[in-house]
Amino acid sequence: MAVETDVLDELRRLRTRVPRLAGSLAATVDGLVLAHDVPGTEPEGLAALTAAALGVAHRMTDAAGRGDFRELLVRGAQGYIATYAAGTTAVLTLLADDRVNVGRLHLEGRRSGTRIAELVDARIGPGGGRHADRPATRDGAPHPADGARPIGTLPVRTPQRPAHRPRTGG
């Protein structure tokens, strides 16, 4: 069985375990869809937005000194979007109704994220996929090439001096 089929099976089991779960998507950290169960939503667009949100979440946890990214929860007027790390190469995004039990959503989302990480690592290998050609450091994190940045991070904007001197008083 292909990794996509195994991951899709996990997404379907997740839907049976979480009442009011409206959809789920597993993707690479680069925004490529692995498997999805998101009726009424374009999976490629959701995967791309997940990758963008993941980049911001990585930067936030790093800037706040809170360690590696684990999960992200967004609440809209009509429900929740929860994103969980699924190893180092994949991510799980869940769409839930506004009356979902958020504790249950987190519990099952974390479990499924762990299971998806195991499936992806077993079939593709940790660090496999689009960026597998990058050398890895001893702890498994990709080692950035000259001028390149690690997967899932955003460039840092360097403030520049203004072209003119600001006016002072009066």
C-alpha cells in the first residue's frame, strides 16, 4: 500500500473518533498534499495555506523561545482550524465545527499526527521528499546550504535606514 492510502485511512479513522470534525488534510511542510478528506474545500489551496501558516508558527515559537512547533489553533466564527506537526516532514490540518470538543480535537489530532509521522517516515523516510538532497545535521534537522534557510522558515527582513533625515519638532 502507498503512503497516501495509509494516511487517508488514518484521516478516515480520525473522523470517526472526533464528532463534529468537518475535514482533515495531511501535507508535507512544503505544502504538497499527501491525503485529504476535506469536502467543499480545495485541498491544494489548504495545503499551501497550511505551509504558510506553519512558517509563521515556526518563527513565532522561535522568537518567543518556546521550542519546536507542535500545534496551531485558529478559531473562526464558524469553527476551528487546527494544525499539528506530524514529524519533521509532514503536517496535519483539521477543520472542525464551532461546537467541537476542543480537548478531544487536540487529543485525537496529536495522536493522528504521531501516526502520520510514523507512516511517512516508514515509507518515505525522515527528511525524504522534495528536500531530501539537503544534508542533515546530527539531530536530523536540515543543514541550510549557503544562503538557504531551513524548511518551514521565513526570511528575516533587515530594517534599513531611511533615505532622508526625519524632521524634528516644529
